[in-house]
Amino acid sequence: MKIFSKNKIPNYQKLKNHLIEQFAAGDDSIHNVDHWDRVEQNGLLISKDNGANIKVVRLFAILHDCRRFNDGHDREHGYRSADYLIEIRNEWLAYLTDEEFQLLEYA
């Protein structure tokens, strides 16, 4: 069961599909799209209690592992994902405020 509508984020599904197509660790990874969906659902549940920004929670879920190379020890994957945000900001994340973008980058 989905808690919030995907329509709250412009081009959410297109961005997610874009990330899936480029995901280097592959479909068999434990960090694949199924993992992203579980992170999203857990984040949304937690956000009910802590008041987190829903857009940031949902985007974090699909972006946090998007630059992971494998399922092993990949210490830099979070930094690569944060750097990638800067690359895609104008094309995919232009609707975020500066504060939301900074929260997402930090997360």
C-alpha cells in the first residue's frame, strides 16, 4: 500500500526510471529498486512522527544508492550520489527550494 501519491513530485516516475536504467549494481543487487521502495515506505512512516519533508524523503529513497557500484563495501556511494544531485538539479530537481536541495544533499 502506498501512503502518499507519487504525483506530489514532478516527473517522479521518469526520474526513477532514469535512475534504474543507469544503476551500475544491476537488477540483482540488494540495493535495487525494491530496496529504494522499502526505504521510501519506511521513510514516509517515520516522517509522520518527525515532520520530515516528504519530497526530500521520497527523493532520498530513490537517490541514496543510485551511484552504488556493487553490494559490497562501497564507502563512497553516498558522496557520488550527492555529487550526482548537482549534475541533475536543473533537469530533474529544479522544483526543489534551495533548502530542500541542501537537505537532500546532506541526507
